[in-house]
Amino acid sequence: MENHLQGVEGRSSVGLRLGSALDPIRERGYNPLTLGPAIVLLIVTVALCLSCSNNSRDAGIQRNIEAKAAADPTTMGSKVTITCRDGKVTISGKVNNDAAGKELEKIATEEPGVTDVDDQTSIEDLPPSSVQTKSVPEPSRPRR
């Protein structure tokens, strides 16, 4: 039975195609085997550039959300940290009330480039002195 993958000189047809693709490189005097490290270096450089691009995009998203949150009267004064990685925004810390937490999440969700929002905020507990209470007057006693 004949091997259908065998081509000229016992090389597979895939090897022939790859070999012929490298002929222009060989004609110019380059050894394709020595180009390997250069190709790897090129791939690493491109990957780093893309990574830096994502980092700057994430930093821009983070800055925009922080600016909008600082300007919004509902969220102003909340003690939160906003981080962004690969488009995923994480909001953590204390918000003044439930409305502030919902507004922060809305601001983050509406920001272009955001793929997901992880809201890890909690409502800040008010100190006892800031809670207003009404005192109930004691019932009056009849005089004797």
C-alpha cells in the first residue's frame, strides 16, 4: 500500500510546502533555523505591547469611573477603591448608603470598555453619636 503523504525524496507533502516557503529566506543567505530566536523575540515584544495597551486602557477606565464617582452627589464621600483589570472593574470599600452603592455600580457598568463589575462594597456604619433619637418624656405624676 502506498503512503499518500510521501512526496519527493521521502519527505511529506507538508514538509515540501514548508521547505518551499522558506526558499526565499535561504536565497537571501539566511538560515531559517537561526531566525527562530528572532521570531520568538518578535512574538514576546508584540505580547508585551498588547499587555501594556490593556494596562493603559484599564487605567483609563479606572480614572474615568473615579472622576465620575467623585463628581456624583450620590456617591460623593464614599470611601471606595476602584480597580480594573482586563476590563473587569472591582469596587470595594464603604459607601454611605445603598443608593450610593447602586450608583457606583451603574457608573462602572456604563463606562465603555468595562466587561464586568464586581461590587464588594458595604454600607458604612454610622457612629452612635450621629444617630438621632427622640427622647420620650416621662409621664407626669399627679401632685399630692
